[in-house]
Amino acid sequence: MDPRVFELFEQGGTIADALTRLGEHGDFGRPVTQGAVEAAVLDLLR
């Protein structure tokens, strides 16, 4: 993992908001979590 993730976490940065919205959009039986989590982590790193 990127060390910046740990540094940001120690400073209070998380992707918790994105996790509460997982699965809101998408068809039944189709995975919709990976892309949302990846996008949230990338946003955190920017």
C-alpha cells in the first residue's frame, strides 16, 4: 500500500463516507464496490 494512505489515516483522512454509499447504484448480482472504493482512495490521495 501507498504510505500516504497511512499518513492520511493518522491525520484523520478516511474513505468512510464512500463506504456508506456502496451498492447504491447498480444492478442486482453485479459487483459495484471495487470502482467506488478505488475512486475514493484516489480522491483521498489527491
